Amino acid sequence: MKHKISTSWKGDMAFEADLMGYKLVMDAPPEAGGQNKGPRPKPLMIASLAGCTGMDVISILKKMRVEVDDFRIHIEGDLTEEPPKHYTKMHIVYEFTGKDLPMDKLQKAVDLSKEKYCGVSYVYDKVMEITHEVRVR
């Protein structure tokens, strides 16, 4: 299986990616020659991790018959100061809201995502430290 992405330059620092029929504009801030028309590429790496692990966790919890009222993922990435700027560490906070949520099942779903299912986490884990915590509200 292959994924193909086409990206085209839209002037200045803006690029538009065609992701399976969905358009995504990436741009730089004005001080870097852009017009701030979209997110920067590196933060999209964090969003990809959040989406990948989030879908896994929700799918696993549904199979476990655990119902959550709300689920949020907060990720903080530590970026180097010098070029090539890259992430050296990411910390994921899985935040669940609901009534009588079983912590053991929440933790198991998170662990299964990290260890078995999330391909983004799998790749990132090879090049940087990824830590996580589970919170219940």
C-alpha cells in the first residue's frame, strides 16, 4: 500500500497539499516571508500523532465498551534552537471526561495505541523520546 501526496506552490511561502482529495494549505508567518494562510509543517507532525493515537484509543475503548463523554489530546513538542530545527521530545496528555471511567482500561487503550497500532508513534519513537500521561476529569 502506498500513499501519494501532491503539493503545489501557491506563491510566497504557501504550499497546498492534496491529501486524498482534501486540501491543506501550509504557510509561514509574515516575518519569514509568508502570509500566515495555514499551519507550519512541523506542528502538523504533532497533529498527525494526535489524530493517529486518538483514533486508536477511541476505537479500542469502544471495543472495551468504555464510554467517554469527552476526549482530548494535548501534545507538547520540544524543538531544537539550531537548524535543522526538529523535535527532540514529545509529551502526550490523554485527557478523558466521563463518569466512573476505569483507569486500567484507559491506560491499556493508550498503551496498545503506542505499542501496537499507531504508525506515527512507531516512527517518531525511533528518533525522539515520547512520553505520555493519562488524566481523568
